[in-house]
Amino acid sequence: MSLNMKVEHMMNYHTFEIPTTIKHGIGAIEHIGEEVKALGSDKVLLVTDPGIYDAGVVNPVIEHLEKSGVDVVVFNKVEPNPPVRLVSEGSKVYAEEGCNGLVAVGGGSSMDTAKAIGVEATHEGTVLDYEAAEGKKPLENRIPPLTTIPTTAGTGSEVTQWAVITDEDREFKFNTGGPLIAAHLTIIDPKLHVSMPPHVTAMTGVDALAHAIECYTMKFAQPITDSVALTAMEYAATYIRRAYADGEDLEARYGMAQAAMLAGLSYGSESAGAAHAMSQTLGGIIPVAHGQAVAAMMGPVMEFNWKGNPEKFARMAQAFGINTFNMTTEEAARAAVNWMYELVEDLDIPSLEEQGVPADQLERFAKEAMNDPQTVGNPRDLTVRDYEWIYKRCFGQVDKKV
């Protein structure tokens, strides 16, 4: 892309909205009851997954809600890569129980499910009718009051304006969203993050970094997204290894929670890039964990992308803590790529092959990624062959170039 075209992208008509109130701190969850009541809800559907529910992570949330006089209906059936049928089941419970608010506790799957339930609670038809695609209906109504309580530091869904839902019939993950779907409030309490096992800390943490990296380098970047993305990278680079090594390190947990939230804000109302296009389409076909797939892809994607914006990749190297004083721009950009490869190794992220992704379907995966809308935002132009190269790099079928 020429300099003039880059400037044109940067100067295009942009928007940045933050519909979500952000409240955070150690022990912040104690205020959940009064906060939910202030939003006008006295009976909420609490959306979570069975693992978190069985582990008792949601118990303090329920306790503080009920103590404030808020009735709680538990919907603890959330699955990874939440499908349309799950959303339909949840919205049916929401209506039958007469709920007037939503609380999501967990990772991105729980928060996205709650958002999508909110769409069905306030619109005709199903969430499929509001897929963010040409020819589909845009959202018309604000979802019911939604409070998000992340227990992982990764997706940033607590503040994003998107829900990612799986259409099992098409083997396809789609987005629905805009400011009308965003949570009304998020409460970020690092005490709820200490139960995360190391491998979850690792994959969600790299996912948060991926959001920041892709949104910082995307063609739709703007000054405010640059600001929060860089800060997210600095926090994550400082704390991710500590959080992985010592789950009880509250300072590290707090830092990673902030990194995930800031990286979520860096999405703004726009797009990301190749890693998320690849992971999102892959997750519609193969039951892989989103964060883990993104983490395995980040090195190869950055290796392909750095030429598209070497100045920003060089600036990222500084955010990662690399001393770039005696480096050229290109050397610093390559150093950022290698830093990501080293991080993924340090955090024992399994390869795509180890995650169960078959190497004999790379052509199909590449074609699907090319159709994902996030391809448009990638800093370097992409073709199906480029996606094939990135996938082959993930499988070690082509040599490293940095």
C-alpha cells in the first residue's frame, strides 16, 4: 500500500464509541448487586459455562446479587464457539422466567452468548437474522441491561461491540453487533481470575495481545485505537509470563485484566486482521479453542504482515520491552515478530497440529479465511495463496523468513 493510500485510510471517516461503563479493582465484584439494580434490573439471567459454575467461581456473584435483592436465574450451558441453538435456548429461558437483565460470567463464549440472547430478547427472529453481513438486518434496539464479568484475560468481549456465534449448519462463525449490543457495564475483578489454569492464562493472554497487535496495525486504525492497543501490549508484555507462572499473583492478574480490556477497546467499531480471520473461520469447521488457535497463528501472521507496516511493527517492539536503540526500522520490526515466537514457546502454546487441526485441509481453511470480513483490515494485502503460506508456516511446511 502506498503512503498516500495509508494516509487516506487513516483520514477516512471513523467512529469510536464506548457504550460500556468500566469499573474495576480487587474485590470489585462486591458491588455487583447495587450496580445491576442501578441499571433497572431485579431479575437477571446469569449466563456462564458449566466448568466455571461447577468450580464455584460464580458463587460470589450470585451471593452479592441476591444480597441486594436481585433474583438470579442461572443458565450454565455455555459451550466454546457458542452455536445459534444455544442462544435460542437461553433466550427462551430469559423470556419464560420474565428476566429484565443479563449478567455474563466467564470468558468470551459466555459474554458473546449473553449478548446474542440480548439480541433475541429485543428483536424479532433469531440472532442469525442479524448477522453482520450484506443484505442482513442491522440491530435496531438496545439489548437489555447487560453486565459482563470476565474471569479470563483474553477476548475483551466485556467491552467489545461484537458477539461471535457459530452457525453449525454452515460450519461458519459469524459476527453480530454494533454499539447496541455492547454491555452496559463491565466489572473487572482480578480475584476472579486466579482460578485460571496456566494453559488458559497463556492462550487467553496471547489472544489479548493479538487483538492489540492486529488492531494497532489494521488499515482502519485511528489515534484512539492506537493508544489503547499500545498500552494493552505494554501491560501484557510486562505481566503475561508472571500470570502464567504464578496464578495467585494478583498484580499480574490485574495487569492482564487491564490488557485484555484495553485490547478489546482497540477493536472500536472496525475489524482486526488475518489471525482473527483465520481463527474465526477455522473455529466454525474444527472445534478448536479460539484463543489457543490465535496464539499458535500469531508468529506466522506477524511474519507475513510486518512488511505491510514496518514502522508500527518497530514501535510494537518497544512496547514489548525490546531495546531498539541501535536497530533499523526493519530490524526492530523483525525483532517484534521473533518476540512473539519466543513468547508462544515460553507459554507452551500447542501447535495447530497438536490442537487437532488436520494438515490436509489447508486449502479449504485458506479459502474460508479469505471470505472473512476481517481480511479487509489486514495491514498487508492477502490472497488465498498468502493464507495457504501462513497456514503452511503454522505447520512448519515452509521455512521461517525473519
